Amino acid sequence: MELPKTVSMAGISIRIVRADLSEDDVFGFWSLDRKTITIHKPLPKKKLIETLRHEMLHAALDLSGVSFSEGGPFPDENVVRALESLFFGPWDRIQARLKKNTP
């Protein structure tokens, strides 16, 4: 599956690159300093899309400043995982129902 080379978020162009991350033992990562999302190369389509969404959530939290809120580093991994497991599934189902019921 071919991914876009960039995505614009908060008015900032974020590069999306693929690399072998086997040694890092991760599917992907977001670099605020480099404004880059790196995704592990050999991922199946579903996992690739989930990983891109996951890293885009990290980027959104960083670019909005939420990750750097007062009181120390924001535990954004917990928020990202909560959104993935609790919010997006129901949201996707609602969107499908709305599309089905829209003339």
C-alpha cells in the first residue's frame, strides 16, 4: 500500500516515511523535531493504517501543545491508546450508519 508522502496538520507539513524498524521493535514513531512520521515497512494494510493513525494522534497532541501541559510531560500514549480502543471503533460504526441513512 502506498502512503501519502506528507500530511498537513495544524498548518505544518509532516513527512511520512517508511523504514525498517525491526531493531526498534515498534510499528512507527513520530518525531516532533523532524516533523516526520516513520512507519515500519513490512506491515499489512490494516496495521499500516492503524499505525499511521496512531502516530498522527501523537503529532496532533504535540502540535496542539497538549503533550506539554503544565505539570510535566503529558502521558499521551495512554490518551492515544484510549482513543484507538474506545473512540474510533464506535465513531467508524456511526459514520457508516450515517452514510447509509443519508439520501
